Amino acid sequence: TKTYRIAMIPGDGIGKEVIPQGQCVLQALAQKTRRAQFEFESFDWGGDYYRKHGVMMPDSGVQTLKSFDAILFGSAGDPDIPDHITLWGLRLKICQGLDQYANVRPTRILRGIDAPLKRCGPEDLDWVIVRENTEGEYAGVGGRVHQGHPIEVATDVSMMTRAGVTRILRYAFELARSRPRKQLTVVTKSNAQRHAMVMWDEIANEVAKDFPDVTWDKELVDAATARMVNKPRSIDTLVASNLHADILSDLAAALAGSLGIAPTGNLDPERRYPSMFEPIHGSAFDIMGKGLANPIGTFWSAVMMLEHLGEQEMADRLMAAIEAVTADRSNHTRDLGGAATTEAVTAAVLRALDV
Ligand code: NAD
Ligand code: K
Ligand code: MN
């Protein structure tokens, strides 16, 4: 059997609570299926590391990660450290350092979950949102001059490169093609952002020529939010810039029931480097340390990791266990209106894996 080396970065807040649960479930899955083995190594990077060393992770961190097959990530964000430091010092450093340019976020309503939209069942909401993950609004370009003075000017430049936009659109068209409906919505704000987003639209037209079998359309990002709520069925695969898709995918997660369920993969589609999988939620300061965190987002992220590693059978088995668990309301954590603890949900998944 194959052995996969998995780097675990629990990070901060509830990341430290849910990632060990993910490890536990993956170990059990390996024992039961005997399809593959996992060798985990955990890294204590994050807020506590920052307090000790003045950085969120060592300089050699990205290099260290390169020797792993995949990365399981929790959350970066500490109540006592500014968010831009924790985010840029850890998660973005890894995503950009390992050129994980495609952030992929599947969204659907799992069995037993009450989603907030009326007249919207599982058959109406089955999306994959593709987020550009290395440049755009989060390129880190900009600065502040005359800081703190009345004449201060601050900029965050949204930097898009032809190469960066082309590769993410190509990835999104490929992904749309692989799904039954073969349908893609390209989201921009090219009426207001008249340089980079217009280029984005032009490149979409060019790339689309290579995908005649994919039906595609364009939508402005503000209209896209309304469409997600009003006509969820009209969407299948959706691609957008770093900021736009960041926002749309949190909305998507809420429409599917809870932020605590939603998974994501930060992928290097060319597989030069390991990809990183994480629940989309953050540190959740309001519930940390209380055993209230929903670990399903981490488990579903582990499913994405298994798919990426080519272990489809294990992925299917874990996904089936997850849905068997969500189908039973007694396994719902507080974010889903239930009273189950983090560990109780894990225990339920372990039992479901036995069947
Ligand atoms: P958040 O995702 O941490 O929390 C938003 C709300 O959702 C909170 O009410 C929280 O209790 C709830 N929630 C989130 N995950 C849950 C789970 N698994 N189970 C039950 N409830 C859950 O977002 P935020 O409050 O905006 O951010 C808190 C911190 O996390 C900030 O420092 C932020 O920068 C960071 N953050 C990090 C990431 C990341 O590492 N990828 C993502 C988002 C936010
Ligand atoms: K996260
Ligand atoms: Mn986000």
C-alpha cells in the first residue's frame, strides 16, 4: 500500500480543535480500507509561534512543506494579533509560495441539513466555486504614505496578469467540462473595474474557444449574489477573482447550511507542489475552546484531499460516512441548530465508517 506524507497545520482557534479530528478520521479510514497509509507531521505554526518567534512560520517553512504529498490546514487568526499579519504570515505565504493558484470550493446541501433558502433542496444547489488564489486583489501590491496624517493615501492594487488569469480560467473551464452539466459562469466587475476585469472578460472569450462543449455565461459580481439566492439552479461551476470568490463562497456556504461544513482545496493543478486542504471557516473566536466547532468542514476537506491524491474509493467512503452522520439531527453541532459536540460528531463518523 501507498504511504502519503501529510503535513498538518492546525494554526489558531478552532483550527486546533478540528484538525486533530480530521487526522483521527483519516487514520481510521486507512485502517479500515487498507488502501493507503498516512504519515502525519504536525507543525505548530500560527499565533502562539508568532508570540514566541515574531513570525507565523519559519522562513524555511514553505521549503519544508514541499516534501509532503498534501497539507491539511486549520485556520490562521488570533484574537491578539492583527488579521493581516496572521493571514499574510501563514496561509497566503503557503498558497503563494506553493503556487496553489486554484482555490476550489464545492457547495451542496448535505443530507439532513436545513438550508436557509425556501424552496431550495439539494437538487437545486450543486456548485463548485473556483477562486483565483495567488494574485488579484490579494496580490499584496500597494502601500500607505503619510501614515496617520490627514493627507494619508493608502492603496491595495488589484494586480492581474494575463498568465494568471488565463490559467485560472482554463482550470475552471476544464472543471466545468468534467461535471455533468458542463456549465460555467465567469464572474467579474468589468463595468466598474475597467482595466484588469476587462482583460479577464477578454481572456474568457479566448479560452472559451477551446471548450466548445462547455456552456458559459458572464455575470457581474453584485448580480451574482442575487442570482445565487434567487436562481440557485442556474449556476453550476463559477469562477471569479480572489476577492470576489472569497465573498461569494462564504455566501454559498451559508446558503448550503453553515460555514462549519464547507471545505476547500488550494490546488496546484500542475502538481509541482503539494496542495493544501482546509475548512473554509476561520478561527471562530466566539466558540473556541468550547467543543462546539463543527468538524464536518475538515472532514469534507479530507475528502477533497483524498480525491486529489487519486484515492477515489477512500474519498467516496468518507463522504458517504459524512452524509450518514449529517442525515441524523442528533449529530448536528450548534451552528446547525443541534447540541452535538465536536468529538461526538467525530465519533459518529467513526461509527459510520464501520458500516
Ligand atoms: P470565522 O469563520 O472564524 O467565524 C464566523 C462565524 O461562523 C462565527 O460565528 C463562528 O462561530 C462560526 N463558525 C465558523 N466555523 C465554524 C465551525 N466549524 N463550527 C461552528 N461554527 C463555526 O470567521 P471570522 O469571525 O470572520 O474570523 C475569525 C478569525 O479567523 C479572523 O482572525 C480571521 O482572519 C480568521 N480567518 C481565517 C481563515 C483561514 O485561515 N482560511 C478564514 C476565515 C477567517
Ligand atoms: K480555514
Ligand atoms: Mn474567506
